[in-house]
Amino acid sequence: MEKDGILITGCSVADGTGSEPAPGEILVKGDRIVEVAGSIDAPNAEIFDADGLVAAPGFIDIHCHGDFDRMRYPVAYEKLTQGCTLEVVGNCGLSPYPINETIMRDMASLLTTMIGGTDFTGYKGLGEYYKFLEVRGMAINIASFTAQGMIRGNVMGMSVDVAGEAEKSEMESLLHEAVENGALGISTGLIYPTGAMTKTEELTWLMKRAVEMRGGKNAVPVYATHMRDEGDGIDTALDEAFTIARESGAKLQISHIKCMGEKNWGRSGEVIEIVESAIKSGLDVTADIYPYLFSSTLLAMIVLMPGADPDNVFVSNAFRSDGEMWEEVVGRSMTELADMWGVSADEAGRRLIAESPSAFGVGRGMSEEDVVEFLKQPWTMIGSDGIEDKMGKPHPRVTSTFPKILSSYVRERGVLTLGEAISKMTGKSADKLGLKNRGYIKKGYFADITLFDPEEVRDNGTYREPNVQPTGIPHVMVNGTWALLNGEVTEKLPGRILRAE
């Protein structure tokens, strides 16, 4: 007799609402959860004994750069092993779509570095990218913003000019393609090209057009912004973000919120007051955060940051002019490079950047006090901001963000309860993005389920050795199929494209 689905027993269910885990069973049939209860009578179901694990909705990485990773790695090993079933991509105004000759002329070095040093051509639009993924297959679900930096770069390259009517018409066409193919909204990276060249008025215009194209109160797109300043001028940067959201009618998502630079440590209370004032004024404002004191971006931006500590700036990857990985520098700090080359740390940084302008690095920028205060807020959720890099040594958030929340900030320090943390990883993110039947363990919802041991889950990646699998997350189900089982990826590709509706 054919089995009537999968019955997950012996678990505690944390449903994504913020409620604490409670004993229960989950019946999965096909790609859906068909029943959730304390005890389920399903005599013909295949029994899966969770052996005391917590069953949570699959974790949602609301801010990452997996669009570059999925071009190469359909299995999404680094995401599955930390419990993720959905990654939200197209962030920081950067993506491998849309791509034309103009943007390749001006941004090829940066984009090639983000994809890991391989040949890069990209995709004409979000629709072409999604078609590639759907034909080839992927282990986890994908949803995407459209990247403002790419839209403007396709039309205006590195120009700092204000877009005229002809340029706006071209941008609008690219935006329409993305909206028609289910983009969640628009992302900006206002310290990167070409967001850094764009005036507030142009950003507001583009976001307003996205709102008009989507239409309907329940289909309001998100404006996800890596702001112009996360340090000294964060109050002004927040005001710009609020202005764009207010005048366009969009929902606002502040990307990887932080107080950057030692002189700004302790300003989280001030930032929280500013955000909560905006919320009280009627704006829909939320933010994502990763649980680390180090950030990761272009190495030049870290090295040149005032007060950067050479002991705490590490090279993630660096490619020489011939396209080969610069092996001797990867994983080393600026102090170590200075000693190796017999120069000052400043000179070592300048030498490395001159040879490899698009090198990525990891550097200390935040305080623990601020990270904790932001994590506590009801309007924050969890995103890794990660870019996989199997040749280099990326930020450990690539492998360890979600386990670190569960181990460090829930079990060890009690900053969040388990229910609160899971909600920030699941339901809150799904609600913000308007994703239907995702983010919760509820009847009728898609069967994206992560099973973990709350006493054993642990992040193992470090800044020097980041590519280390976490422990305590043995099983992950994506759309009713086991994608991770007994700690091993199954190589199955049950992931789907999630389009805005």
C-alpha cells in the first residue's frame, strides 16, 4: 500500500509565530503540511521519528547574495546545513541580472569577484535568470528583489548625471521586466556603483513606479536598502530611506542594520528611537541583522575606513590581474601581510588593493552592545548577507549565521527566547515579503521544515576558518522533500522560485 505522506513524530513544534516549542506531530503529504496536532492518526503514513528535536519552519535568509552562488552551486550546501530553505537575493543593488555590454564594461571586475573568479556573463533579466534556475533545478527556494544599481548601470554606466526622460524610460522598461517576473521590490546599495551615483529623487521615482506597477494594498513592494551611511551619518541616511518609502508608498527594509565604526559604538539606542518614531508615523519599517561584530565587503572600503585595526582586517579573497587567486594573502590580516612584506600595515593594504582592486575582506566594525540591542527589537529579523566562496575564506556568516543565533544568543546568553528567534528567522520574514503559505508550520502551508537540537546546535565557522559545517541541524525538508538528512545533503533539488503575487 502506498504511504499516505510523512508523519514527523517525537518533536516539539515551534510554528514561527513566536510561541515557544510545544510537543506535537506534523503530517506532510506531497509538498504541503496537511495537519499539525499533538497527536495525529495516520496509519498509512511513513513515520519519521524526530527523536526529541525541535521542528521549525525552514529558516529564511532574508538578505544574502545567493543569486551569484546559485549560478554555480544548485545544492546550496552552506544554506541547508544551517537550516535555510529560502534565500532572498538581489540585494544591495547588485545581482547577475540585468546585464548588458554597458554594465559589463564598467563592473565586470566586481561582478566576477562576487561569483568567485569564474567567467561571468550574467542574464538579460530576472526572467532569464529564473528560467535558468528552474530548468537546472535547485535545492532550496529562491526569491529576488530587482537591483537598482544594475538597472541604472545598464542604462547609464558609471555616469553621475541625473537621469533624463530617455534614460528613465529605459530604466522603467528594465523595472517592468523584473516586476512582471515576480520581483519582491527594489534593493539599493548606496555605497556601491551605481547606487552611490543616484540622487534621492531618482530612487524615489523608481520605487514609486514599482509600487504603481504592482498595484493593490496587499501587493506593496519592499524597498530594501543598504544605506549611504551606517556610521557617522546614519541619521541622515535613515531619513533618506524614510523619505523614499513615504513618498513612494513602499514598505521599507533596512539592510543589515548596524552602527559602524568605533566612534559610533553605543548609538543603537539613538537609531532605535529614530526607527520607532518612523514606525509610529505610519511607515512599515523593519530591518535585518547578522550576529557578528565583523562586516564583509570590498577590502578597499574596510582598509580605508578611519580607525581600521590592521589586526582585525582579513583578506577573504583576492585575484591577481591574471585572474588567478592570490593564495598567499587569503586568510591573512593586514598586520600579517605587513610583516610578510616588510612594510607598514597601511602600505600592505595599498599594495594589495592596487594589485586586486575588487578583493573582498572581513573587518571589525560593530560593538556587541549594539548587536544585542538591535537583535532584541521586534522589527528586526535575521539575514546572513553572505556570499559563498569555496576558493577563498569568506565571512563565517556564510555557513553559521542561523546556528550562531540559536547557540550564542538563545541558549548561552538568553538575549532571545527560542520562539522569538525562530520567528525572526521565519514568520516575520515571510510576512514582510508577502510570501503566501510560507514561514510557518501550519495546515495548508508548504512543507519547508528544519529539525534541530536546541542543546547541541552550534556555529563552528571562524574568521580564519569559515568554511566549517555547523552542528545540531541534521534534517531539512524543502517542499516536502528531504534536502538534508542525517546531516548529509541528499542532492535532491526540490527548491522553487517564489514570485511576488
